[in-house]
Amino acid sequence: MNEDIRWKQRFENFGKALATLQEMIADHEKNLSSRAYEIAVVAAFQFTFELGWKTLKDYMNYGGTARDTIKNAFNSELITDGQIWIDMLDDRNILAHSYDQKKALAAVNNIKTRYINAIEQVHSLLQEKWGQ
């Protein structure tokens, strides 16, 4: 795997984005009827997901697309559930191209019940790899 400092710099930003996502999820839980918190969760997820897959890409020193990076990370046992990451990619793509409240609510539910755990798993594993 890559010893380059780039993945470590990206990892630090990934950690900050993850902390923001966790905060937005907690705030949304307190304000379930607020569209502003719903949008904040979606935006924080999109940013965190981008940094997550790009951190994996840098760590593996891999030059592929997001989908290819996810498959490679799964095959390298850096992520435990490749399908969740593919689902995250699909939701990210849907939400990036059009805002539909029903799709956003479904995505927020996925973020809170499925995606956050997968993102935290990758963050923890990469933290171990770095030795922090």
C-alpha cells in the first residue's frame, strides 16, 4: 500500500467530514421535521462519501473511478460490504443531479441506518493503518 503523505492528508479531511456528518445526523434526530437538517445530512454525506472513496483510492495508490475503487477496496478487504458502498455511490449520484424530497428522505434514512456504519468502519480501519 501507499506510504505517500497524500492519503494521510486526505484521511485527515475525511475524518473532519465524518465528524460533521455525525453532527448533522445527531442534529437531524433532534429536528426530524426540519428540511434544513435533512439537506445538511445529504450535503455532509456527499462530501464525506467523496473524501472516503478518494482516501481509499489514495491509500491503495489506485487510479480508477469511484466504482472501480470501491470494488478494489472490497477485494483488498478495506471495506467489509461492497454493496453498501455501491449503494452510497448510487444515492450520491442521484442526489447530485436532482433534488427530489422523497429520494432525499430515503437517502437520509439510508445514511442514518446503513451508510454511517460503513463509513465509520473504513475510517477506523484507515486510522489503524496510519497507526493513530
